Amino acid sequence: HKPKKQAKAKGLGEEKVSVGLTLVQLAKFKQIPIDVLTSFGLSEISHTSKTVVKVPYCNEEGQEVAVRFRLSTDGKNKFKWRTGDKPVLYGLDRLGDTKEVTLVEGESDCWTLWSYKFPALGVAGNSNWNEKRDSKYFASVEKVFVVIENDKSGEGTLRWLQESEIRHRSHLVYLGEADDPSGLHLQTAGFFPKDFQKALDNAIPFSEWKKQEENKAELEDQRVADEALQNCKELAYSKDIFSEFDKKVSETGFVGDNVIVRGIFIALLSRLTDKPISVLVKGPSGGSKSFSLDTALKFFRQEEDYFDLTSMSDKALHNYNGDVQHKFIIMFEGGYESQSLSTALRTLISEGVLRYMVSVKDPETESWHSEIKELAGPTGYMSTTTKGLNPENENRCLIFNTDDSAELTNKVVDKVFERAFDHKKEQAVKEISFDDWHNLQTVLKVAPKYVDIPYANALKKLLGKKHPLRMRRDVNHIVQFINCHAMLHFKTRKVIDGAIQATIADYRAIYPIVCKPIAESIGVSTSEDMIATVEAL
């Protein structure tokens, strides 16, 4: 096929033209008549000394707003946008007032569907979907059939679709081995209309797909948890896991207040709930703050359960694209954060989500507009500090004050010299395995998250009626500590209607952990100096 006259690509001079791709070749490759392709606006053009196929992208009024060149039928570089053009949806000029439309990836799927009178719009690659630009065209469309391809393109489509406004009207279309409408057309030829209509009839509503995916995730979590349980069964079924915890802490060579380490451990477990317990370990320099926190962290998995930092920039949370849901942010030596970062942390801790407005430049119009972005929690926060945090942030934390007594200092000194005397003890500590505890974290992920406390009314009476304002937050700490200790022992607790039944053993275990920090926070504790004086007398 030799066109009598070929158009020149914009900005190119007269040159000798070689064949890159002709309409005849494209028509044969896609098995679509050449006159049908030309009716869709396709034409041949000279581009970079080669014959290529010009594919015009038009707006709703039929005006050409962009052009993509089809350079070949296969290979990596099959397409190229005209210089200066920006991607838009393909086929807007054919949309009209249709109430149902099929959304596909690429132009050739649109040609196939249009050939058989199926309304269609195309996205030039799943990464080119622009919610602000594209979703508005579906405002009057009642049903959107979204073709999900088998490869990574399909995964990419599902990613943007989950965040799009059109998901509520979307139905997912799977075409099996054919992968896309063009592939189905090549496979079935004259049977295409019937086969594709059947695929539309079997399309899955997005909401149903979402539930199926959630169920799949739950089943997979359960499978992984069952496997992990085989590697920590004795620990998981222990009636007193805290005793096993204390033994492990002792193996690490920890010298200090086990109550604080227990408290950090339980608080870290609370990441699995909707109300993580944020903690501040406070004390003088050299007071074993970081040692206590480091010891507790050994029982958890870095990145999966928490991530630890030594500093954060002002907009670190606003610009973070990772996952912080049901995790803890650990900050060593906190208290030096900027006002902006303190506010962001406080909001994420309290509200369980950080929602903020940012200015974004539109790549097409180069104009600026505002968008709302979100960092989803719930997320816990934990820090060590000498100077204290921003008062508003500190007020949201359960505060553990370290033991700075001379007695504990003497024990620490003794332990240091003990290790210095025998290097094998130091080496043995480094080789301690926490695999069973890490497996336990996997098992706890599928534990029931609801807990009933049968003696809750009795606790309420014990607390009395006169409470300082701070108690509004601290009472939640008491309840959450009981809940988390019960959840830790869910394999040996009754579960009724999906809720773990807490026992008095749960309260007995957490009482020494929360008693002192809560008493200190509400100002009803007796100072250590006063206790020492009374004992001396």
C-alpha cells in the first residue's frame, strides 16, 4: 500500500520516508478493516523519516487536542506522543449520552469495541489515569465496565480504581487468556459480540470484588498465622506469657525496671487495635530509657510492627507514601521536634488519620489548585526523652519515669563488669533468638480485636466519682492495657460472640504497670523521697 500523498509530522521537513507502520499493516495486525480504522480518524503520516499511523485524541466537541503515533505493531517503543501533547481519555468525542461504557487500556481495544457498536473509552496506559481530569466524564454514566488485564497493567488499574470516584459504578470485566477486547476479537473473530457481551453480563461489581479481596486477605492472614503458631505453640498457649517474657528479658542481660519494659511491650501490642497506646519513657541522661525501649523492641519485627527513627523533618509525615496503619513510630530522644511536626504527630495519634491540603500544579494547564491528601492510621507513637515533649503531645502519652536510684546504678555497674570479665556472655546475648516471639506477633494479628471486661463496673466503682481532667484519657489506658493483655492470652481465654472475655488475671497483670504512671499523671502519687522518709521513721 502506497499512499498517494502523506502528511508530514508537525515540525518536520521534507525527507525520504521509509516504512515504519502503515494502515494496511495495522489493519491486518488487528483484523479490523482499513476503512473502519480511517473512520475513527486514523491516518498515515511521515514522522522521523518513517511512515507511522497517526491516532488523534479529540475532546467532547471533536476537536483534536493530542496525537499519539503508532510506530510499530510490537516491541518496546510502539507509541510516541506528539511533542508538547498531554494524555487525555481516548474516544471522548464518541461518548455522547450513553449510560453504559467500557473503559479499556489503549486505542486498539477501543477500535475493536467501536467496530461492534460497544461504547468505549480508552486510557493510554493505566498510569495515565488522572482522577481530577478524567472522572468528570463519567458523571452521567450509570455503569462503567472496567476491563482488568492479566498482567501488571491490571494491577495498576485496580490501584487507581480503588481511589477513584467511579468505583461505585464500576463493574470489573475479566477476559481470561484473551486478556483484552482486541485479544478476544483475534481469538473468536465472528463470535466476538456474543462472547464479549457474556463477559459484560458476568462482570463483578467493584464492591463485591473489594469484599472478595478482603476475604482473601483474611484467609491468607489466617493461613500464615496457623503456620506461625506451629513455631510458637508453647508460648501462645501459656497461661502466663508475662513470666516467659520476664525470663527472656533476663536473658538479654537487662538490668532495670521490668515493669517499664512490660508496659512498653503491652503498648506495642496495642498497635493491633483501633486505639494504640502512645508511650513516653522519661528520665535523666543515662537513666536506661533507650535500653528499656530497645529491650522491648526485640520482641517485635522492625518495619512490620514498628519503624524507629532518630529524627524527622517538618513535612516527613505529609510526604510519606508508606504504610503506618497498625504500626508504631519510635522516636529516640524526642522533644526536639518542630511545632509543625509535633502538630502532625499529635493529629495522627489522636484522630487516627492525618488529612491535609496541598497545592498541586496541573501539568496540562500549569495552573495551581488544592488537593486533600491523607495518611491513614491508627498509628502509635513512642519516644524517649530527657527534656519532655510538646505539652499537648505529652498529654496524649502514658509516661513511664525511669528509676534513677543509686541501687539500680550499682546493679548496672556490676552487670557491665560481669560482661567485661567474660566475653562469652556478651556473645551469648547477641545470639539470643526471638523467633518464637516474632511468630507470636503473626498469630496475634488474627486474634479477635474485641474484648469484654466482665468486671468493668466494679473497676468504675473503685475509681470513685472525683476525677481530674487528665483521667479522661488515662481511663482509656487502663481499659486498653487490660484488653491487650487478654488479647495476648487469647488462646487461653473464652471467646463469646467474637469477643475475648477478660479475666481478673488480666487486671492483676497490668495493675503494677499502669498504677504508678497514672497516679503520677493525675497528681495523687507519693514522691519517692516522701516514701523513703516515712520508711526511715
